[in-house]
Amino acid sequence: MNCPHTAAAPADRGAGTVVIDPMVQDLDGETARLRDAGVLARIDLLGVPAWTVTRHAEARQLLLDPRLVKDIDAWGLWQSGAVTHAWPLIGMIDAGRSMFTVDGAEHRRLRTKTSQALTPRRLEAIRPEIEKFTQELLDALDAARGDDGVVDLKAVFAQPLPMRVVGMLMGVDESQHAMLTRQYKAFFSMLTPQDERLALLAELDVFYTDLVREKTARPTDDLTSALILAEEGGEPLTEEEVVGNLKAMVAAGHETTIGLVLNAVRALLAHPDQLREVLAGEIGWDAVIEETLRWDTPTTHLLMRFATEDITVGDEVIRKGEGLVVSYRAIGRDIEQHGADADAFDITRPTRNRHMTFGHGPHICPGAALSRVEAGIALPALFTRFPGLRLAVPDEEITKLPVMTQNDMTAFPVLLG
Ligand code: STR
């Protein structure tokens, strides 16, 4: 694939560069190639060069390093104009001012309210609602069964559940959920022409700004209203900051949890002995969730951080102005961290809780506990309601969506039994 998104061919695109496949044809092969390319590997993202960190220990250290920032203005290729809005992945980085894009003291100011709203204790209050959504969607699954008995577990269950949860939390009306699902699908897909992606992002900005203005006029008990009313250290968030946080929450809360739920179901159906142990109560659903997070991470690559100084990692140097991606899938398969059988799915693995799939350091996922609660409700409820659940096609026929940063299936056709 020839993607001339940069003005000039990057000088340092050496033989060791792993070209990330936008069509996601062979994720396991690519993950292995990244691991083989070194602790710090050179990658090519649609013609744009970057570093990626592929090991747990070094990633942990880099994620605590204040010399790496999320501010796109620190990126040499952006400053020079080599990367522009014509690059299909720019929306993953230039996403407006929010807790996702700001560092340091300002970051804490942007993030505190959200992380306080998503502690395990606070989440107990919404558990009954998540359980209710789950039961409704299980009924919908039953009803959506075709004449052949086949139903898409993604479209009917795994996708709507996180949208309802994050929608309830942020105060996004249910009438908008289908629109948001459609827009995010187009946003993440590499088959969407870039002008369409930029147009849909502009539409979403209008949508979220209108929502924030409405909540400013009539605050309710959702997190969007709490963000508007918050005054961390006497300094309220600006409208742009509330909008930025709101869209980060909806995009992240929606997209990643779909992967967690589906990947867990897929792993269990492919490992029936382990499924039997879980259903017999010999091991908890938490073990399934943690091992799925490690082995089949919803986020494959997280874009991007930029070096404000030269940073040495082993025998490589990330030069000032260069970009660093964190390749969470490769990190979950790190042999040093998880042992020689890191490529195997094993819910009894002693290191299953010692993954880094939610990140580390100041930007660690504020929604981690929420996604665990969602999956912890959805998975047992699904297998309790449909104990004979099985794939309707051979596992090899399940395909990935052409999404470079996320690990997302096209569909997951099942027979409910
Ligand atoms: C999508 C576009 C947007 O409007 C805002 C954001 C900010 C949060 C990002 C999100 C993005 C893409 C998916 C991310 C999410 C944070 C967590 C999620 C990167 C860029 C993950 O995949 C981990």
C-alpha cells in the first residue's frame, strides 16, 4: 500500500520498520513481528514513521516519563507540516483539549471529576441499571434470532450495551445512540475516506457542543453536568474542555468495551475446558476478564506521545520531537512478563492480573473499573441465559474490521442453543 501522507519519505525508515497493516489481515503475525523487532520498534503508520514500545517493563517506565507528552505541537512531523489533517489517523491524536490530550497539573484539573465518578464504590450505584440493560439486550438477542437460529452477538448485544451505559452516565439520549454508533464505526474504519472522517468529526463536535450547552442551561445528575459545574481548585472547565472530555468518554467507553466482551466470549468458546471450569464455579469471571484483557487487548496501538527531549531506551534513542506509540497487544504477549506461553489463553495464569492493558501512570484508563463491571455483568448473564451458546461459523472465519488502533471484529455470529 502506497500512502504518501508525508511530504517527504521519512529518512529513518530503515529495514527494521514494521509496516502496520490498515486492513488488519494478520494481527497475531504482526504482533509477533513487533515483538521480534525489539523493545523499541520502528513502525510505519500509513506512511508516517513512529516508535513503538513492545515490552511491559519498558512501557511502564515510559508511561511514567514526564519527557513524553500528548501535546501534538511537540511532534516534529506536525511542526514541519509533514503530517496534516490529510493523514487518516490524525483524529486519534488531534482530538481537542481534554484529559486525553493534556499533561501535568492541567491534566489533573481536567480529569479529577471523571475519575472520582468512576470509582468501584460509585459504580455500585449504577449496577442495577447495567443489569437491567443487559437483561433487555438478552431479550433482544432471543428475538433477533433468524430462521436459521443465527444472530450477531456484536450488533445486538456487545455493541449496544456499552453505548447505553456510557450514554446514561454522560446524559446522551437513547435516540442518539444509533447515530453515534454509526459515526464511530466510520471514524475508526480505514475504509472511510479522510474528507468524510473530518466531516463526521465536525458533526460530532456540533452535537456534543449542543449537548453541553443544553446541560449548562438545565443541569441534571449526569457526569456531563458534573463536569460543567465542577470547580477544581476554583478553576471551572471551559466549554471546549467539557466537550473534549465528553467525546473522549463516549468514544472510549463505547468502542473498547465491545472488544472486551466479544473477545472474552470468543476465547471461552475456543477453549471449552476453561469455559466449563468457569460455568462450574471453579474459577471466577474476573479471571476470564483479566486474561482476556491481557491476551486479546481491545486497544492494539495507542497513539501517540511525543518526546520533549532525547530519551534513551536500551540501545535506541527516541529523539526530541519523535512520536511514540504504545502497542498494548504486544505488551500483553511479553514473554518476560507472562512467561514462555504468553501467546496462550489461560485463565489460571498466575500473572493474569499483571497486565497493563489500561495503561499506566497519569493517563491510566479512568474507565477501567466501569469496563470490568460491564463485562462482569454481561458475561455471566449471557452464559446463564444461553448455556448452549456457540459460534455459528468456524472461528477462523471471524474477521477483523479495518481499524488500525483497535481490535474490533466485523461481526460475531452465534447460535444461542
Ligand atoms: C476518538 C475521537 C475523539 O473524538 C476523542 C478521542 C479521545 C479518546 C480516545 C478516542 C478518541 C479513541 C479511542 C481511545 C480513546 C481513549 C481510550 C480509547 C484511544 C481519539 C482506547 O482505545 C484506549
